[in-house]
Amino acid sequence: MLKMIDIPPVWLVAFAAAAWWQVKLLPLGVSLAHPVTQVLGGLLVGGGLTLIGLAAWEFRRHKTTIIPHQSPSTIIQSGVFARSRNPIYLGDALILAGLILRWDAVLSLPLLPIFVWWIERRFIVTEENRMRREFRADYGQYEQKVRRWL
């Protein structure tokens, strides 16, 4: 049961909720409110959703699992995976950044690097170790060719 809720979207929602609550309960008069930040926030959310959608399409196309705690049947190296080994997590980070800007949650900006650190430690390192064990040299070559985030 715990593994069912220990997935990145749950963590994204938790971090986004913390940012939202910061705006509602502790604004402290700090603001970046401007039409440009609103547009940028919207673009980041949209870009994150697009990235996640493109990555999900690649998982479906390659007929392998998208679930973080399961082993994939193949290394996906096409589409957005040719640019980032973790486009879904990158999309999550973009969504969080966009929501923070849209909500004018300036004091929540430090949540972004904390979120990236948490996702990296909690999911990415474990997944990469699993991929190294299962795909050995093939994953090593992919790892050298494509960056973890961007």
C-alpha cells in the first residue's frame, strides 16, 4: 500500500500544496506578481505537462512500464529521452516552478531545489541503479550520452 502512494505525482502534489498554503497562510507581503511571471508560470506548467505527455507516449510506444518501482523491459532512447534521462521528473519540476510563479508563492521558491533533490534521491538514483544492473553496458552508454536532467 505504501508503494502505491510513494510515487512522484503524490510528491509533486504535496510540494505544490505546501506552496499554495504558503501563499494563503504566510504571504508576508513578498510578491513577484506581474503579467510576465503569470505568463512564464503558465508556460512552465504547460511545458511540464507536454514533456510528461511526450515521455508517456514513448513508454507506450516501447510497451514498457512507466511505474517508478517497476523494472522497464527496455531502455527508451528516442523522443524526449534522447535529451533527458528523466523527462517526467523534469516535467514535474517545471510544473512546480510554474505553479509557484502563477500563485506568486515567492517564499516557496526554495521548495523547487528541495523537490529536485528529493526526487533524485528517492526515485532517480534507485531507478538508475536498477537500470545499470539490468542493462549493463547499454545503460552505461546511454548514461554517458544523455544527461540526467537536461
